[in-house]
Amino acid sequence: MKILEAKITEEIKGLKGRIGLVIEIGEEQIQVNGLDVFQSASLIKIPILIEALRQCEDGKMSESDPVPIVKEAIVGGSGVLQALSPNALLTVKDLMTLMIIVSDNTATNLLIDLLGMNTINRFLRQFGLTRTELNRKMLDFQAIEQGRDNYTSPLDIVQCLKWMKEGTVLSKDSQLIALEIMRNQQFKDKLPAQIDHNQVFVANKTGELPKVEHDCAVIQYGAKTAFVSVLMDQLENLHAGKQTLNIIGKHIYDYLVD
């Protein structure tokens, strides 16, 4: 693990921007600015997924509940729902899946309405994610102009990833659903880009904004599992940030399979 830490330290020292990362493998952890708060970008969709699964477990809603995709709810940015005919009917699980695998903003906003923004934030506080806040919907530019944004930290994101595989925040069935959704991620050009997916299990979620590049992942090889979150902002060069994520992912992969 010391060798892995040295390789990653060497990789990030020339980055022109701010970086925070946490890599946890077994009882060992590498942490750089793990408690720093960043704009969450689409990483906020991970705790939303967890709270959606929790509410399904509690019977507040069902994964099979139908949700109409009304015209008024459709927003742009990433996702596919904006291209569907108005009044399409999807299930809660469909929305959870689209929110993660193609980072669909309309699906995310519909889930925020279903779950309740205050309820999501209450869940974050209840379970100790003190550096994570949901203060606006996706593509709510008016909220951003008013100074309301969504935030998280590398350590909080790693905790969310761990809940998808262990612990009691989610049931075993919900953990399997969460990881399967994450495993079907379509955006794999950051941490997973140089990983052999036939050899290891990878479940990841990306996020990006101007000058921001994030990715987080559960990477498993045999009995070894890495929980990884890397958040970057103030980047002068987004391509350089993405390349850094590629190489960090490759170093972790090499460590696991060695």
C-alpha cells in the first residue's frame, strides 16, 4: 500500500488544480484532503440512490411504482429522458438506473421530488455525511446564482460506496441492486479507463462541471475491494484531470491484481 501511495502522490503533485482523494482497501487507507468540501456535481446522485433504496425498503414507495415523465419535468444536460415523448411512463427503479448509468438529470430531479429534498438532507445528517448537502435540483441555474449548490467530500463519497457493499444502512438486497446499477455505468473514461473489466468488478459514478472532474468507484478483485473517490476542481486543463484519473485507476488495478 505504501508503494501505491507513493505512485499516486507522484502522479498528483504536478496537477494544476485542487484534488481530494480517499482510497480504502481492507484496513488501510490513502487520503489526500479527504475532508475537503467540493461542488458535488453528479456525485450527489449516489446518496440520492441510497435514500431511494432506503425508502423502498421502508415501504414509502416501491421500485415498481410508475412515474410519468411530464414535459414540465424535463431538463437538459446529460441523460436520455429529454429525448423521449412527453408522458412516457417509467418505474422508480428505471429512474434510479438512468440517474446513475447515464447521469440523467430529469430522472434525478423526479427522484428528488419523490423523496423530498429535506428528507434526503435529513438522511445525510442522520448517517454522518456532514460535508454533503443537496441544495438544488440538477440544472437549476437560478439556485446557483443565488449561491445554493450541492457539495460533498471524498470521505463522504467513500462512505456511500461502502454502504453499497457492507453495513446496515442498506439491506443485502438493496446493496446488490445499488452495485448492479453502478456496474452498468456508461461513462467509464475516468477511473475505469485502463482497467480490464473482464478481470475485475468495477462500479463507478462520474461528475463534472466547469473546471471540475470527479469519479468514484468500487473495484473488486477476488477477496480484495478498493473503495475510491477522487474529486478535482480549479483545473486549468480538464484533459489533464481526466488523465490523472485514468492513471490513478490503473495504479489501483495493478495493486489489486498483483
